[in-house]
Amino acid sequence: MHWLRSLLLTSFVCGFTISPVFAEDWPQWLGPRRDNSSKEKVAPWKGKLKVLWRKPTGEGNSSPVVAAGRVYVHAKVKDKTAEEIVAFDAKSGEELWRTKYDRTEFKSLYGNGPRATPAVVDGRLYAFGITGMLTCLETDKGKQVWQVDTLKQFKAKNLFFGMACSPLVAEDRVLVNVGGKGTSIVAFDRIKGEVAWKALDDPASYSSPIGFGTDATKRQAVFLTGANVASLNPADGSVYWRFPLKDALLESSTTPIRAGDLLLASSITYGSVGLRLETKEGKPAVKEAWKNKELTSYFSTPVAVGKEHIYIVTGKNPLAFKSAEATLHCVEAKTGKTLWTKAKIGKYHASLMRTGDDKLLLLTDGGELALLEPDPKGYRELARSKVSGPETWAHPALSDGRLYVRDMTELICLQLVP
């Protein structure tokens, strides 16, 4: 009942379906269904999109989230060893509150701000910082409810680019990939912050989990850790299945996605693998359906359009490949076969979002927003506009016709649907 209560109170869904509404919240990583899809229909536009407001933000690649008329951003505090969560009015951009907390010192090649995206459920916000600080705040005024220094408590090491797992709220638990011995994945009671369960020995990755399933015995939380694709029961942490997937550069960053009975996982050196979702001896299981070594997703999560096609942005780490280039691929879901490619759509990255009428929004790391008509025969662009600055690495959020885009310096609210 806790699971159902959370869904009904917050419309916070992890692969489940509720009654459709137009003005959906975007309360977590990859949106209400955690698959980068919106129920809002987006028509082609002409010229520049209208900017409703823009606000400066601190450093970070965490995506904005939208819930109950507010937008939340997780960022580093300038010139301080601290992070903050800032709440804005979704329509006007007025700042409502700002809550700061200290963290340990951290520096990396590609930014020092938070990478994981917060989750908002039932009046509380859960944020996972770049140094592993898991924080719960009340969304009303930003009051801190509880906080856990996960790396310190579980004696785990930080990643080279910092912790990046966007929390998954399921079964009244907050799940994150910590990466400690016996504490690879840890679930916390979302009300009190106490440890509910812990599982596996896998190192952490930069990836975030998904959840799906409606039967109490078959609900799954699926993580791409530093060693495996792993499925667990979100209620108690029991492991259903594991499939080995280890990136040679230890840079698994993309979120696993589901297309019908297929689960896709990918990393920058491994390529992509399609896993057929099955049931074995009454429990969830998987079987490898295909593997494509050329589909090397960097940190853009693929998007399924229907059950037949998946759109994937691949990338290259310039430190390993001596060049950087993002390429869009249309892939046949059942075989993993690439049907077409569109090269040089970005430098490292471009994010994808499926609209309510099955179009695709593509936001490049150069700040270009394009509307695409998915077509297995070739690339079809319907509209394009410059919307943000360089190094737009955060995925956008779409709610009530407004698109929220974050680049390296500001949060921008655009009128996307009239």
C-alpha cells in the first residue's frame, strides 16, 4: 500500500501508468515515468522560442525538476565547499527559498557541481551530491529533514568525476548506488533517513536506476553499476538477476531503458546490449537478445519510441578517443541493428525527450533545441532554435508547456507549448 499511496499522492511514477493529464509534473530524473517521455504534444515552431524568464545558477549538471508549481535546481555554492538546492516559482521564476549544506572538497576535469538530479515526492525533495551527501528537504520552505554522508558511513570511494546517481524513490525507500563493499546499492527510509537495506559489492557508476512492474513479487529496481546490470526487489533488496557489463574506462553513465519486453543498457566502451525480460521459476529474469559494440552511449540516455525503435546518442571521450563527437542513431529494438545515423549533432552529448505525439526533442550540448519526426527511414527535423549556452549537459524538463533548460550559468524557462 505504501507503493500505491506514493504514486497516487505525487504522480511520481517509475515505469507505471496513471490517468493521463496535460500539465504533468517533471519531478525526477527523466520525468514522471523515468523514461524521458512527456504527455505534452509539441508542434513545430518558427523562429526563436519565447524566453519567459532566466535565472543565474551555481555550477552543476543536475537537471531541473518541476513539482507542484515549483522548479528545483541543485548546484554548487560559488567559492565555497558547499552545495545548495534552490526553489523557483515555475511561472514567474521568483526565488522561493535556498538551502545550503557543507560538503567535502572535490575537484574534477569537467566541473565540481552536483551531477545527480533530485527527486520530489509527497512534499519532500531528495538530492544526492557530488561527494555522496544524500539530503532530504521539505519542499515548502526548504527545511532539512535528514542527511547522510554515504561515502563516509559506508566507507566507499568517490568516483573520478564524482557521485552521479539520481535517487529512485520506491516502496517508501530512497535508492542510490553508493559503491561500498556490501553496500553497492543502499535503500533509505524516505521519512527518517534510516538504512532500510543494502546489497551487492559492485563499485558505483555514474548511472541512475529505473523502476518498473506492478505485481508486488515482480517489481524491479534496475541499476547499471560499475560491474553489472542488476535487478533488485525495491522492498527488501533481494537480487533477482545480474548481467555483467563493465566499462573499460569505468564510465558507465547512461540510465537503462525499457522498450516493451526489452531492456537496453549501454556504456562508452562496451557498446549496447538488449536484454529480454523474462520470468524464470516465478521470478524476474533476463536473456541476452543482442549486442551492438558500435552503440557507445556516453552520458545521453536513449529513448524508446513505441516497442520497435530506440533512438540513441553515442559519444566519445576525447581523452581516450582523441576526438569528441556525438551521433544520433535510430535502432531496431528487437535486433539492435542500426537503421540510420546522423553525425555531429553535438560535441560530447545531446539529450532526447519523447513528446506526447511521439516526436523527439533533441537538445545539444551547444544549446540547440530541435524537434524531430521519428522515422526509421531517415533523419527528419521539423524545427530548430538556439536556446542556451555552450556545455548544456543537463537534460531539460517539460511541464505545463514550459521547457526548463540549464546550461553552465543559468536556468532558462521557454514557452514551448502555447
